[in-house]
Amino acid sequence: MKRLVLALVGMVLCSLLLVGCRAAVEEDTYRATIRRTSFGIPHIEAADIGSLAFGDGYAGAQDHLCSLADQVIRARGERARYYGRGPADRHLRSDIAVRAVEIHAKAKRELEQASLEDRDWLDGYAAGYNLYLEETGVEDLPGWCRGKAWVRPISAHDIAAYRRLLGLMAPRFAGMIATAAPPSGEDRPSTAFHSLDDLEVDMASNGWAIGSERSESGGGMLVANPHYPWEGSNRFWEKHLTVPGDLNAYGVSLLGLPGVTLGFNENVAWTHTVSAGQRFTLYSLDLVPGDPTAYYLRRRRASHGSKGDRCPGARR
């Protein structure tokens, strides 16, 4: 039977002071200790990765369950089902794009091939989230999703799909994917390039690595300066994760992701920032006359006068 073990004094400290509070959370498979220090930062300790991820998911749900639940239905392609079409069909277009690139289906295949450790992270995280949701109840959640029908238990598959969604640029093209249509009659296909304005993101970040010969202390230094939002799903969440003798990492991850994405331990620090890499490339295709969902693929050594091979295009 799943249970939440909390000392009465710890409950008072957690709810009133958020300083030095400690709670042991457990269910049949996992057990973790969560200690909240200044500003509510969770310090999570467990005996293995699965239990550590369990504590990570539980503490994350305590702080940001609504944001993660919202992103889970986004990755499932179910926003319009619960929110309606949205302004300018925003939610509907998001669902069409997410389903077109098969976020959930491909995440399932990735999960089947995942390493044992990665699976432990995902399974444990989902279990921690679900325990908090079960203990609290949808009708008593402290956030903006209280009582909402779309707040449900999640699975490792949901976390894997959300992780995959974060790593893709395709959703930026949601408007184009959802409204794409073949030209009719003699009309030339519309470029839809006006939608490219939606791809502009006023966001960047910085990272500085300072060698030991350049620092006053004589040790290497790393400064991470991610320019990410302070609110919403794309914000970082601070935490400290420990498996004694195996892992001891302090840092942040995006909401809903287990582990530490930017952080440090006793020996090394890590960060990431923007790059000049090309994320997507647009092509203008020659369509086959009378067959507007097919296009020509030109070969380098095509015979003189040949327009190349005929390739079927995507049909909606």
C-alpha cells in the first residue's frame, strides 16, 4: 500500500518556514528523503537512482504539478480536447503538429530501447509525481489546475514524450503543418513564409569557462547564465540530488525533467548555451502538374531533359 511518511514537526516546518524541513516519501518500490532549505530548495537523497528519481518527481509535483500536467497533454496532442481550439486555433494547430511528427509514438519506441538507468529515472519520476497526486487529490491541488479533468496520473512514456518534445524544433512549425494544403487548379502553392515570423525567439544564453590559471583561487570556474523564462513550463527548477557514494549533483533542470541539466558536483560543473548550428532548412519543391501532392526529385546524373524521379508527397 502506498503511503506518505511525514513527521509532524517536519510538516509544520515545511508548510510554514520551508527551512530545514525533512520528509521521507515512500511506496512499495521506492523510498527517498526530501529536505527543504532556504527558499524551499529540495535536497533529495535516496539509495538508488530509481528512488532518487521518485523523490525528484514527488518534490517537482509539490512545486509545479500544474505546469507539468499541462505539458503532458501537449505532448499527447490533446490540448484542443480540453482547452478548445484556442486563439487563432493555437491549441488545435499544436495538436496536429505534435501528432504529425509522432511525438508519443516515437517516444514509446525510444522507451523500449532505453538503458536500464534511463528507465529507472523515468519510471521513478512518474511514480513520485503520481504519489503526490494520489495523496493530494485533484480537487485539493494548490495550483491553477485544481479540479481539472486533464490532471491525471502519468507514466514513464509521458515523461519520455515530453522530453522528446522539448528537443524538437518541429512544433515551431505548428501553424504551417496544421494548415498545409495542396494548390487547387492552376494556382501556385502558397509559400506560407509569413509564418516564419512565429519562429523568431528573443532568447539566448551565455556560458563562461575559466581555467585555473585565470582564477584567483587557482581552481577552474564555470559560470552558467541561461536566459530562460521565470514562469511557465520553460523555466528551470533548482534541486540537489544525492545517492551516497554514487551521485551528488546540485543544479537545475527544466520543469518536468528528472536529473540535473545544468549543475555541478565535487569534481566538475556543466552547462549549455546557444550555438550557431542550423536547426532547420526550408526547400521549395517542383510539384508534378496535375498531381499537387507529388514533387520531382532531381538526381545529379539525370539524363538530359529529364525532370528527375517523381516522389509522392505527404497527404493529409
